[in-house]
Amino acid sequence: CEGQGFYTRTCAACGHSEEELRDMPEAEPEYRSLNKKTVMFLGNSFVYYGYCVMEGGQGNADRGYFYHICKDNGESVNVYDYVWGGITLDKIYREKLQDAKAKQIIARTDVVFMSEAGQNNAALIDDIKNIMSLFPEKTEFFYLNHAYTVSCGHDNITNSFNVLKKMGVGIVNWGALAYDVWIGRTKVPGGTLKYNKNS
């Protein structure tokens, strides 16, 4: 926020790290309004622990933190929660998005956020293609990469990111940021680490 960030370099031979605070060029991010849009979250407990959506409303309108952040910024957003503990994107596609209620919501969905369960899914690209095929052409898609994928080194997922980008799927790599803070690879200027990797 103040145009500074930590730069770290590590010696490949001995593992010694050096860190310095540097001025960083700032680019103003493009503001994308979600006002009057319908947003759907597809995923598992990595999304709803912490209340991004509320504990897995499972096909219902949702009033979790995502909804409230939008509301507090003057945007009226319809949020739908299609998350269940431990569920894979393939299972959501096959079992949760095929009924009449889901199809009605899908028809008016503008933005979809997806997150895979805690496994190194080699079929992630195909699973996401299947999900995308259900939605209107106007729908935008984003993949939420959680910290468990990063900490476990699930390379089938992370190696899919370039292909997903070419398919028009945005990558939200929040897990890499959380993991880097947790292991001390990066710091938030003025911040204090108070939580472990799970919380």
C-alpha cells in the first residue's frame, strides 16, 4: 500500500537468506464492479473455514464475509454457496450442479470462484472444463489456490495454472501468500504473525 515490499534472496549452497525493504512500483488495479451480479463459490472447507462463505450453505444464498465486503463497499451482490467439506470439483459437477435449482442459479451466474479439495488432482483441467460448460458464455471464472495445495506441493494443480489462464480462468493464488507469510519467506510491513498454517 505504501509502495514498498520485502525482497528476499537465498543462497542455494548454504541456505542463508538476506532480506531488504525496497521501493516497489505501484500500478493502480483496475476496479471491477460486482454490483447487481450473481457470484457462485464451488469448493470445500478450504473456502468456508474463515467464513468467506458461511459454513457451506450448499446451494443457498450466502451472507458470509465475501457478501459483506461487497455490501460494505456499496455493491449489491447475490452470492451462492456450493461448498461441502472434502468435496472435489468433479463431484460438485456430477452430483451438485445437475438439479433444477442449481441450473436456475447457473443460468444467471456472472462470476464463479472454484477451489479443489486437498488432493493433487491430475484431472483438474478437465474437471474445470466440465464445470465451465454448464454456465452461460458471459460467466467469468477464477480458481482459488489454497495454502494446503502450496504446503503439500500439489504440482498437478499448480502446473495447471498456465493452461487455466489460457482458458480464461483467473488464478487467485491466496494460498501462496498465506504460506509464504507462515514460513517467514515474506512479511507484511508492520504486521505480526499470530496464526499458524491452519488458522
